[in-house]
Amino acid sequence: MSHRPLPGRRSVLRGSLAASAALSLPTALGAAPAFARSGRPTAEWGVQAGDVTRDSGLVWVRSDRPARMIVETSATESFRDPHRWQGPLLGPGTDFTGTTRLRGLPSGEQIHYRVLLTDPDDPRRTGEPVTGTFRTASARRRDGVRFVWSGDLAGQGWGINPEFGGYTIYNAMAALDPDFFLCSGDNIYADGPITGTVALPDGRTWRNVTTEEKAKVAETLTEFRGNFRYNLLDENLRAFNARVPSIVQWDDHEVVNNWYPGEILTDTRYTEKRVDVLAARARQAFSEYFPISTLRRPGGRVYRVQHHGPLLDVFVLDMRTYRNANSPDDQTTDPQGILGREQLDWLKRELSRSRAVWKVIASDMPIGLVVPDGQNIEAVAQGDPGQPLGRELQIAELLRFVKHRRITGTVWLTADVHHTSAQHYQPSKAAFTDFEPFWEFVSGPLNAGAFPANALDGTFGPDRVFVKAPTTANVSPAGGYQFFGEVDIDGHSGELTVRLREQDGTVLFTQTLQPGLVGQ
């Protein structure tokens, strides 16, 4: 592994952990850390960085009241000669959240930052600074890249349990010192209320931190915002956010289970039945609570490509916003599919332009695993092992394009199904054969119910090389089966190694791929 040593990085992590430990886990959304100065803005929800490139990054914060956001950056933890960035005014229109873009940063360097919140009417009244750090992408191939990925947080009623240690999986991910975290969706479960206690099968009791907004399904903008704030009550997650930047995508549970545009709900828990209305509110809250560059542009969108130096491009997909209605998915023509024509054309165009050694396709749903929605299909595969039908037609078009344009180094990463597995797709075993072999790796959940492995669809010839999943549904985090994945790209050889890991970081499966190949 050629990932360069970073003097001071480990001390930064220790400092972040110590600072996090000083904040007791809040039990209500209004709880504030002990260091808060009376009458001054505070940032009790921590800080985040996101969409970091060679020379830029986004920094996020939330204030407890109207405030001006100011960011200072430095090459050292001492903040000698800091550079000051004037951020936005934070107010109720964005739920007191804001993001500041940092530009002109040095590549491949550790950036230390602190966020100051000042009274908009009296700049001398400044809250306690909140610090964070991130590493910009390196322009030097030899430095290598390491990142982690997973998804599915606070699902199926399993929330923050202080007796369990909270979201401890974030500590295991942080221990690997990743360049960034790819969150593959289901960042919240807006459709999953959190109760105070849940009975476990062995007679024990799971005890959740609860809030008003998590007591029912989210329908109003206030309730969606409260769902995002809920996860930030966890000190492990706040400490992780302060030292590992993120690339975030979304899936269904940011809105409601298995949603699609135009859907009208029959769920009696909802008074607002129009999914499009719910999705618009969820999208606003999502854009407020994560630092995502493309959501802040006119006509903002979730799908984007993140360039991370010469070794890696990450293609972040949105399989939710542009899909057609869930159905048996057996139609012989399907121009809209799961991506929509515009996003599919964008993906093909950006893949063909990419000069990175590795092209990670961050998919919020798996390709060859059958994910049902009652009698309909929620994902891509519908269980018919024959020629592509329905949404499979778009995937076939994309795979054919990759083969014939000789696009090298594609790897698929996903979450969604609440177990971990590795699938190798091979034309020699497939009904549709006009593609080159590729790998799809699945990880998750972070803190949610675990479920048995999904059935495979033979259309693209998947071979499940590895899987770890429970045999019963909705196993709690106390029962194990919480997972994340690691991707390590060696700067000298260019090899990409995937490790599927358990909650404590234990390696379950390892696969190394070679650079420069169209098929693996």
C-alpha cells in the first residue's frame, strides 16, 4: 500500500475524538454542549465537509439561531496564518444550515478548518469555534486513494442506542483513515418512526434516543429536517463528520419506502398522499443537511461525477428521481427506465471522457439482485433470467456501451439490501452477452435491520462469490450483520482492492482488481 503517511493526521483524529467525547449525547434536539456561551450562536450539530476535489471542498454547519458563517483554514492544527472565508447568513429559510465552498486549496494536503458563527448584528459576539479536517485529492498518482462506503442508517426502528454505544460503526470506518466516505443512500428513514424501546428476541430491550420529529412518519418540511438532525445527535457520527469528508447520494427512505415520481400513497399513516409533494420537501431538507455541490446550482441534482485525482472518478447515480413507476418490469421497451434518458446519456458521456484509472459507479440500488415491491419490482432485476426486460434494458445499453467504447476500470458499489456480498457478472453465464465481466460489491447497513440475501437474476450472469446475511428478517444491530466496505487503490501498481468489513472492522472478504482492463 503506497498511501502516503500524513504527519499529524493521527493526532488530529485523536483530538477530534477527545472533543467529541466532551459532548454528551443529547437526548433532545434542543440540547446544547456545555461550552455554549449564553446569547452566542452555537454549532451543536458539528461540522461536515463534502465533495472534496484536488483544490476545493464544501464545509457545512448548523447554527442554533441566526448567524453569519465564517470558515478559517490552515495547514496546521495551530491555525497559524489562517485564511478566512466569508460564508452565508444562516436563518430559518435553510433551517439555520449553510455551506461554504473553499477554493484554491493545495492538492494532496491535510486541510484544517474551523467554523465560527457570529451574531449577524454584532460580529464581536462569536460562538465557540468548531474544528474539522479533510484531505484534498492528490494530483500525484503515487499517493494512492482509500475510501469507505455503506448506507442505511436508523432503519426499521433501530435508532441511537447509548447502551449499545450509538453508531459505533463510524469509529471502525474512521480508524482506516479514509480519504472520504461514500454514503450510498438511505441516510434517514423518514418513513420509519423511532420509539423509546424495542423488545429483542432474546428478552433484552433496545433503548432508542427519541425526538418529536421521529415519533411519526415525516410529512412536513419540519419533520424531514428533524429526521436529518436525529442522526447528528450521535457523537460517533459527529466526530466522523469532523474528520472524514463525504460523497452522499440518496435512495427511497429519504422520502418513503420504494417511492417513484407521481405515486399516490395508500399508507394510512400519511395525510399527505402525494409522493411528489413529500419528495420535494425531503429534497429540500436533504440539500440543507449535506454538503453536495450540484444541489446548489440552478436545476440542482444529486447525480454527479467526483474527480479524485488521476486514480479515481466516482460516478454518483440517482436511481430514484427519474425512474418510471414500479411495475412487474417485464416490458420489452423502456426508454425511461430507472435512470431516465438524460441521466443515462450523461453517464455514458462522462464515462467516455474519464481518464481516471478507476471509474467507480456508485449505484443506490443493486443490478442483479431481485428487490421486490409487493407484486412489483423496486430495483432493476425482476427475476426473469432471460433477455433484458424493463429497467434491465437501460443497464444492458450501458454495459454494451462500456464494452464497445473500451472503457476501462469500471466497478459497481451499492448498499440498499441490508447485507454484504460480492457479485461477479460474466457474459459466459448470462442471457445477455454483449458486455465485459464486471464486479458489483454490496455493503450495509450502518445501523438498521439486517435481512436475508436477495435472489439473483441470471440476465447478466451474476455469480455470488461471497455473501454474509442473516437467515431471518430485521435482525437488530445488537444481533450483528452491520457492514461497510473499503476500497484501497495502490499508487504504484494501480491495483484496486475491495474489502468487505463487519461493524468492528473485521475483514470478511477481499478482492483485488487489475488496472487498465475493460473487463475483470
